[in-house]
Amino acid sequence: MFRSRVIGSILKRNKAHLNNISSNLKETASRTVVSSSSSSSSSSSSSSSTVVRSSVYGFRSLFKGNYKPSVRNMSMATSVGMENKEGLKLLVLGGPRAQKMVGIWLFGSAAWVFSMVVLGGVTRLTRSGLSMTDWKFTGGLPPLSDDEWFQEFEKYKQSPEYKRVNKGMSIEDFKFIYWMEYAHRMWGRGLGIIFALPFSYFLRKGYITLRLGLRLSSLFALGAGQGFIGWWMVKSGLEEPPSEYAQPRVSPYRLAAHLTSAFVIYSGLFWTGLSAVMPEPPAESVTWVRGAAKVKKLALPVSFIVGITAISGAFVAGNDAGRAYNTFPKMGDTWIPNDIFDMKPLIRNFFENTSTVQLDHRVLATTTLFSIGALWFATRKLDIHPAIRSLIGSTVGMAALQVTLGISTLLSYVPVSLGSAHQAGALTLLTLMILLNHTVRKPSTHLLKSLPQVAKTII
């Protein structure tokens, strides 16, 4: 029902925009300028000097539009509109101001999800996630009186975590972990409000296209479901462990599902925000477009490795594997522990065996670092946009920092500060890979036809 109402509202609000686009199609197409072949030879001598521009300038040009031809081409493509099969398919109607407003909203929502992931990591590392033993979709007020705090504390005393880990805890210590979990839950509900209200406003203004509306509705539904996934995860930690010697903890499978869902929501919001404010990738010449296509073939598999490594970190957290084998590069006195295949069936070891889970994460993290390094090495001589080159360099630096954070976290026995920084680093690295993949995507046919063979030097 929600999706059908959204579609109806979008079609109604955007009818006038679509009529204007159709009427202006012929007039706009007649003004399209296709570069002659003579411009290729005159610009070739300046190509090498453009490529060696500083990476800072190139990265800044990605959003500020320092290359004038790009701004001209983008405005021409924008006027063509959605109905031109060879033109630019916009996600946001209403002009540059509307694109900016929607972009700010989407980037703000993505930043909110980023903070949610970090706060969730802090909640887990402080062992606060099991302090609230019940859940309501709409939430509720926290305890406000001593009697209410006493009632909540009594509920927690019935949980396996209190009986086996925190027995004898004072009510003041309980308040700390309770507030951490309460803040995490309410921060998630706040995101729903921050997302839904501007969404309704932009729908009424007619800025949201049908394609964007469907995408955002799906992300909103996934965000609402994230609350259920979170409680489904917490509920597993409130059950009695199978062994009397085992500490109660949430299911690593459910924790991985919860974190993966958060990463998907974040990635969807960030990618959509980029598409709203940057309908076309930075492309000043056909040569740079070809170079970007070569980078894309390498960036996609590297992005997959980055994502798998991040998910494997969820299983490290779910099994508390970071507090085992706190040595590097060896795991204890050996390179590979002897018990990595002790569980039956064999597949369980990769998700539940502490030794195997940590070994997997080490191998994947190392693979990620070398893969990103190989991406940089393979593209260092390509003729590509300075912004793309800058992004690749930034990604290499972030990958090295993330590995350093991971090793430091392990050697320090997973302190809250380093553990949280390591989780934030994983999402930051994923962000850079998303930005890189978005930047190297193929331009529209309309823009390609208007590009010279090589970029002109801007003095």
C-alpha cells in the first residue's frame, strides 16, 4: 500500500515536468555539439600534462566542477531529460537546487547510518546489548524513577548474562549499559523520522522521480525491518547457552545479518546520494572514459573482497574471536591453529569456530590490502581522470590504516576505542570503494558524443 501511494504521488507530481521535457527535446537536441576530429590532434600534446595534475586538485574537481567542459555537458544532458533514450536519466527533478537539497538529505541519512554502526559497535564492545530484555517497535520512555529502574534491573537479573557474567553488578553499572542500548535503539528510530519527513516533502514538491521513489521506498522498508532484525539478534543472547561453561552471547549468524543489513542500507543511501548530485561521472575526454572502464573491471572484484572481509568481521565479533590469539603475525605459537577443523560438519568451523573465524578474517584482510595495492599498481600508468587517481590513492591509504587498526586492536585485547575505530574503518573503506565504483561508471551516450578524444589543459 505504501509503495502504491508513493508511485501515485510521484506520477501526479511529475506530470508537468515530463511534459516540459518532451516539448524541449527537439530544441535541446539541435544544440548538441559533436567535437570534430581535428580537436583530437590539437589536444593530444596537452594530455600528459593534465594527467599529472596533483591528486588533491583532481579529487576536488569531482564535486566542484573545475573542468568547465564537464559543467557544460552536464547541463546539456540535464535538459534532455528522462525520455531521451540516449540522454541522461535523472533521479531528481526541479533543477540544481532540488538536486542539492535531495543530495544533502541522502548524505545526511547515510551519515546517520554510519553513526549507528559505530554506536552499535560501542554497544557490543561494552557488553550493553543484552541489558534491555524486551522490545517495542515504537519504543518508549526510559525508566524515570528509582522504582522503574529497580524493575528493569530485576528483569535483567533473570537473564543468562547477569547470572553467568555480571552477577553482583550494581544498579549504577546496570544504568550505564542500559543507557547505551537505549541510545542505540532510539538513534535508529530517529533515523526513521529524519528519513521519512523529508521524503514526504520532496514527494509533494515533485522532486522525486518514479525510479528514485521506488529505490528509496525499498531502503525505508529495509530500515524498518532492521529493527526487527536487531531484536531477533538480541533475543538469541537472552536464551540459555547450550553449555554451562559457555558465556551467553548473540548468535554470530544473526549479528552478521544485522551488520550486513546496516551496510546495505548505508551503501544504498550513499550511492543514491551520489547519483542525485552527480548524474554524470567526471569525463573530459574519450581517453579518460576508456581508462575509467579499465579501472571499473578491477574495482568491482576488489569491492567484493572488501565487502566479504567486512562481513567476516561480524563473525569475529559474534564469536568474540578478537580476544583469542592476541598475537601477530602468528596465532599463538603457530601460524595455523590445530583445531581449525574440529567442528562437524566442516562448514560450521568457518562461522562458529573461534580459531577458524579469526584465521579467515586475517587472510581476508591481507587479501584486501594486497588487492587494493594491486589495483593501484595496475592503474598507475592509465590515462584517467585526476579524481579517479586520487580516489585510488586514498583507498590504498585507508586499507593500510584499517589493517594497522585491526592488528592494534588484536594486540591490545580489543579495547573499546580501537575496536570501534576498526569497525568505523571498515565502513570508511567500503565508502571509498563505493565512491570509486560510482566515479568510474559509464557516462551517458549523449555526453560521450560531445567529448573530445583527449582532455584540454586548463591554465
